[in-house]
Amino acid sequence: MSDVITIEPPKTMEQAESPLTPESWGKLGMWVFLAGDAMGFGVLLAGYGAMRAASADWPNPANHLGIQLTAFMTFLLICSSVTMVKSLESIKKGSRSRMKLFLFLTILGGATFLGLQAYEWTHLIDRGLNLYGNPWGASLFGTTFFIITGFHGLHVTAGVIYLSCILAYASRRQDPARNYMLAEIAGLYWHFVDLVWIMVFTFVYLL
């Protein structure tokens, strides 16, 4: 049996955009959550900036952190956002198999990012960086680094689990409209996680 189902995207999308549908409430709930989460990341980055500005011996991140590795991790997350978009396009066109493929690639990108972050942390800890000390200068450098990158890592972990649940559901249910709605809401979260990492990479690693 063919895995391709023909749907009518314009009609489906018009129904999904109605403010009285569960789909719209789902997107609204995600936007509210992301707004609160953005403030949490904003506070962390603002606190990092304030402590760095007040420190007389803050180390230069480029001299001690793996910029090349982290740049690759950033590129990986950007690519995962692209595959997330392709997943939505596929289900919009009625191809459930391609939707699952691109969703799997998105999950794989997130899982690889987490593996590289674990490698980075292990390497830095071996060199003496920890929550309470820093061999290169201000002790708060290690504290802020692990808190900010760890907080983001928890979000990526949650995203990988979230997308895995969507993939499992789409593998069992041939419901194009609902699959699109679930993937669209999950996509909002994933794009937010990717955008936040670009900010973290800029403020913590590059500046």
C-alpha cells in the first residue's frame, strides 16, 4: 500500500487557524510557554553579562573553549531546523514517509548535538573547569558556563524526547491533519531552542 495520502493543505490550514479549535489552543499554549522560557534565558544571559563586565580577570572564551567544535554544533542545530521545516512541508504535501524521515533527521541532529556537548564538558572538566573553580581566571566563569549551556542542553534533551513521541505517533496514525498540527507545535519549540543556542554561542563563546 502506498504511504502517500493526498490532502488539501489550504482547507486544512484554514480550519487549523480558527481561534476556537484545539489546534490553535495548542499553538497558543506553546507560544505562552516559549515567552516565559525566553525570559528565563534572558535573565541567565543578562546575569552572565553583568558578572563578566564586573570581573577584572574574566578569561577570553576563545582561548579556552572549543570554538571550532561549538561552531559545528551550531551548524548542526541550524541544519536540524531545516529538516524540521522539511518535515512539515512533507506532511503538508501528504507524504507521511518523508515527514517521518525528516523528523528522524531532526531528532538525530539533536541527539548528536547532545553527544558533542557531553564530549565538550568532559574535556573542559579534565582541564580543571568546574562549577566552583576556573584555572584560567574568575571562578564564576565555570559557574555561568555550565549553568547556561546545561540549561540549554536540558531543553535539547526535552526536544529530542518530544519529537520522538511525535514520530512514534505519526508512525502509528495515518491522520495528516493531526500529524501536521502536532509537528507544527513541536517545530515552534525546536526552532526556539535553535535560536537560543545561537545567542548562547554568541555571548558565551564568541564575545
